[in-house]
Amino acid sequence: TGCTAREVGLYEKQSSFFVQAKTAQSVVSGNVFFNGPRAGINFNDGFGGGDVVSRNLVFSTCRESGDHGPLNSWDRQPFLTTVRDGKTPSMIMAWREISHNFFIDNYSMQEAVDNDDGSQYYRTHDNFLVYGKRGMKNDFGGRDNWHYGNVYAYVGSALAISGQVDGHEDYFYDNKVVLTSTKVGKLACDGDGKTVLHDNQYFTKSGSVKECGMDLADWQKQGSGEDKGSTVSKLPHDDTIIQWARELLDF
């Protein structure tokens, strides 16, 4: 906590300001990280979980690579621990909390939070996330990824995720999403593991947005609870976005 780090990766390029492997229940809070070749904060695996990443400022990462962003995670194999409830051996890790951070994805332009390679059990909420191709991402079997209460400023799409299974759906709700396109993104629109979206505020240049191949209003008329309560408006002024960030991060 309370650290400042910069100019890492002069010799080792696959490096970050904070790297965690086979470790659980870490607290990464109140730090300033910038100017590195890869992700700023990197979770190598899903060992145990129960970690907290909060109130960090991270920017100018991935200066020598074309993916990741301020935070990256992997989860390629299971680990048996008792971290989830403190007593029962389980291969399901405790939730990781990523909250109240200011992340700027100004080099790689992929995601401010990149949940890669099967990452699961992440709650990413109340963050100010600036730039990137997508707001929320998982792939290669990633699941149980929740994004809520975030402000995404100038992202290509709100989310892009892999297929899910029932009971392990991804959630995306109560977010403000300032888009550079007119598409919500790639999600599970029907079938097993249907993505849960609701009460989001989307903003585009035209004041319209498409979700699952339809205009938002038409999509909301399909079935039941299709992105219920979500709205779309024209782009807000930058001053408005900055004010949202001030309120979110208690500036």
C-alpha cells in the first residue's frame, strides 16, 4: 500500500509493478503505477482468491506489447485451498474485489481490466476506467465475472465475453458506458448462461445503440428482462464525465 513505481521492465519485459502467483488474500491499495512494458497489476492464477485491489492509479502500461492493460489476470488451472470459506477444501476461489481504482488504458487500448484465460470470481465495481476496446472481458472459459457501478470513458464496446453455463453467468449492471461505437458488444444473448445486464447508462455520438443485433429499445421488448432499465443517450460533455469520476472516487 502507498507505493509509487515507474519505469519497470527495462530488462525483463514480461513484468509488472505487482505480480501475484500461488498467493491469496493480498491487498493492493493506494498505489501509483505507471510506465511499464506489460500489465501494471498481474494475477498469474486463481489460487485461493480473497484479494483486494482498491484506490490505485495505474496508467501508461503495456508500452511494449499489444494486449492487457492496467490490470491483467489469468486462471489456467484449479488449486485446492480453504480460502473460500476458511475451512472447506475447495477448488473454487474466493471473490477478488477490484474497486475504486482509476485506470487509464492509454497504450494497449485493449481493456483497463483484462480478465484473460479462464479468469473467474471477479467483482469489478465503482472504478473509473478510461479508454480501451472493451469495458469488460473474459475468454477461454472465463465466468462469474461481475462488473457494476463503474464509469467507462471512451471504450469501443461495453463488454466482450465467452460462452457461459447456467449458474455461472457474467453480470454487467449499474454502469455508465461512454462508447466510441454504437454497439453494446459481444454477450450471451440467449441459451445457457445468458449474460445478465440491467440498469446501465449507455452514451453514443448518435444517441442510439445496438444490443444483440437490435436497437436497445427493440431488444428490451424481447423475452423478459432484456437489459431492463438501461438507457441510451448522446455523449456527455467531458466535464460531466470528470464529475462522475470525482463522485465515484471521492476526489
